Amino acid sequence: MDTFEQPERIDLGKVRLAAERVKAELHKVIVGQEELLDLLLVALFTNGHVLIEGVPGIAKTLTAKLLAQTMDVEFSRIQFTPDLMPSDVVGTTVFNLKTSDFSFNPGPVFSNIVLIDEINRAPAKTQAALFEVMEEYQVTVDGKTYSMQPPFFVVATQNPIEQEGTYKLPEAQLDRFLFKINITYPDLAEEKAILQRFKSDFSFSQKHDVRPVFSAAEIQECRALIEQVHIEEALINYIAAIVTQTRNNGDLFLGASPRASLAILKSSKAMAAMRGRDFVTPDDIHFVAYPVLNHRIIMTPEREMEGYETKDVIRDIVQSIEVPR
């Protein structure tokens, strides 16, 4: 009689504990925003990058800075402006008069966590400086290649309302972000909690209470554990069906690429691990599907004129495909 061996269980306590520790530190200052914090950690655990979109004043930049503060890694911030040059981001080669030789001066992108504030304020030439480093984790200057030290995590912010002095991000740039996270205003209870927390702290001194609780080595350990999370063949087919449907949808001018399929696969495994499971469920896939797909698809002009939004198309696609049991 044949016997079936149960797959060996994976101890994901390290991943779950790390996520809880980081979120506990962030909640010393940040009120609410649970989904944003979960998705930021998922991206960090899967070697991805995040674009945060929202109106001014809802703690986009603050959250990214505090996330870096919870980790014992290097952090840099780049304020994108219309006059910013590619060399201001990646660095430049300069002539050293003492040695009579050229040497490379690394730019601010050479860090572990890089915050790019108002990413849509820089022109296409500067945007292009990020293409190689975000995809291949390296920079090529004057024919020489310089690799980034892991972890390398880009968090970019942009304001969807203000259009003057901004440049639309090219599709190739958007596709390099694992997630595009749209955040909105807090609800009434959260607004009251914010006022209560800072009613006697006008200078936001509580930011200094956020301590490093996570190291670069621990991030690498968590990534290795997440890679081992099990996903059933039926769920792999489910992901493929969702992404393929975006390419055969009458409401869409452009569908998602295989990079989107891989993004859903990796991020759903990370979400499962953070929830304490060593296997992926359809709920994990549903949680990450929208932030993975919303910036990778383009709607037809007709549907846009009707007031239809990408979230409506993604919801319809996900609901139209039978969930594996």
C-alpha cells in the first residue's frame, strides 16, 4: 500500500515575528494604515519596490522614513525636482587631481532603503536613471557596473491630484514597481486618534521613539524562508488565469506582463508567511492582486470616459474566474 509523505512544515515564526516587531514600532507614530504597512513589508520580503500614491498630508513620506528607521540599514532620500539630473541620482565620475585618475562618486541611490519623494516631478531623462538599478540592482556609469548591496528597496511617492510641474511615469518605469499602493484619508475614528496622539506633541517627537528592530541579515533570512512557502498547482493556474484575462479584456487597452504573474506569486507567498502559514490560499492572492495589477494595465478611452476605474476591471476579472477549492 502506497503511503503519501506530508510535506515538511516550515517554521515561519521568524517572518511573522519580524513583521509584528516592525509594525509595532511604526504604530508608535502611524495611526491605522494596516494595509499599507503589510504591503510595504511584503515588498521588502520579496525584493520588490513600492509606489505610494495619495494626496498630501497622509503620511506617505513619514511612513517610508519610519520604516527605514525600524531597520539597521542605510537610508537615503532623493527629492525629485524638474531640474534633477541622472548623475544627481546614480553618481558621477570625477577627475582626481592628486592621483591624476578618474574615480566614481556614488549618488544617493547607493543605499539600502531609498525614498524617492514626488517621483513624478522629474523629467523622463532622470526617470530613466532608475530603470537599471530597480530591475537589475546595479548601476552602469561610463562603462563600469557597480552593484547594490542587499537589501535594496525603493519607496517612491507621488501626488495624484496636482498636475502642474509633473511628468507622467512611463509604463516601463511603473512596471518595475511590485506594488502601487493608493492610500486615502483616515476615517473619523483614526482622525480622532491622530489628534489625541499629537495634541501635546507639536514637533512629532514621538518619531524618535521608533527603534531599529530588524537587520539586513534577518531580511535575507526571511526572504529565504518565504521562497519555501508552498503553493498548489491549482493556485499557480489561478494566478496565470487572472493575468491572462487582463490581456483578453475588452475594457483594457494594455494588459499585464509575466512580471505581474511573478509579482502575485511572490507577494502571495510573503503574505501567507506573515499570516503564519507555510502555504498560499486564494485570500492571499486576492489581497495582493489589486496593488500588483492596478498600475500595469491601461483602460480603453471609452471606458475611462464612462467613469470606469482600474479597480472595477480588476474586481470583475477576479470575480469572473472560479476560485480553486
